[in-house]
Amino acid sequence: MKILALSTAEPGCSLAVTDNDQLVCETYWYSRLTHSRRLLSMAGDLFPDQAGCEISEVDAFVAAKGPGSFTGLRIGISAVLGLSTALSRPAAGVSSLDGIACRFSQVDVPVCAMMDARRGQVYCAVFRFEHGRLKEKTDDTVCSPKQAISMVSGKDAVFAGSGARVYETKIQETFKGRARMAPPFMDAVSAAALAWAARTTPDFFQNPANTLVPDYLRSEGADAPRGFA
């Protein structure tokens, strides 16, 4: 199964094509251009040369469904739904936090994915992996950094995402310097990780829980992040 996955949940835009368990190509672009302007250019670079196929040969589509930028999410989800409808292919949504945490599926300690939600809050979920597979995950939530850190049990954990970067000092103070911080280049939502999450979940595209609708976690009026469109 060929999957085209994308994330427009953050300032950076990520696209990836996978074929079964193989990553065929992935591209990431961070700029001040709007996602609506970047997506067409990035897709044009992927198909057909990098992907080795036409976009019409893709079997399914995946997009980050949130949390994240309100405008950015709408752009990405609309693009995927348009392709899904035009090509009569299935489309589904994956949590943006999965697109961060699944990069660390081989670690043997909890993974806390934190995205900066501004106003002193983070979007957060804690993951536990076993032999490269997701064993358990807390619900996605928006909360204070202190609450997010308290969700991690034990004395060791991996922290990743833009929120972890912003509140790194607070994290290390709590863990007495023992917290494992993801390298900055692995903080972004990865389209390849979104595709991996979909590929490794049984009956993913048939599960109503994965319907491609935005999951903002809080109302748009509460705080519309700036500069992510």
C-alpha cells in the first residue's frame, strides 16, 4: 500500500510517501510562506520523480488532524480530502502528537510529546512503546507544562516537540537533569511518522476514530496560533 502523508500542523510543512514498510521519500520545508502555497510546490517535487509514481497511484492518504495551528490544519486536511475524493481513495487522520512520538518507537522509556500551544500551555500526550509498537498512550490534552510533566511516571523519559524545547529548563529541573531531550531536528511533526502510525494500526482506515476531521483540543477563539498558516 502506497500512502501519502502530510502535516501542516506547525510552521514546518512535511510530506512523505511510503510503500508498505518502506519510506520512499520525505520532504520538510520551514518558511514564512503559507502552507497553501507550499503544498503544491512540494507535491510537484515529489511526484512523479522522487516518489517513482504518479499521485494517482497512491492507495491512501493520511494527514495530521491536530492539535496544532487552526488554519494550517484546515489547509492540510482540505488538501487530503480533495485528493481522496478526486481519486476515490481512503483518507484518515492521525494525531499530530503521534507524528512526533512515533519517531522514538524503539525507546524503552515513556515518550512525552509536547507541542507549544502558547499562552503558557502545551498540547501533550505520553506514549509507551514495546518492541517498536505502541503499547499505550494517554489522551491528547492541552495543559500547563507542569501538568504535562507530571503525566510522566518513573525517573526517565524522552521529551520531544516544540513544547519540550520551550520548557526544557522546567523539564530538566523536575527530572534533575536526567530527562532525555530529543534533538531539535526531531521536534517537528513528521509525515513519515504519521504514515508509520497508520500502517502499524490494524484496520486503521476502517476505524471511525480515525476519521479525518480537525481535533483542535480547544476552541479557535481561545488562542489562534500566529504564523502557522
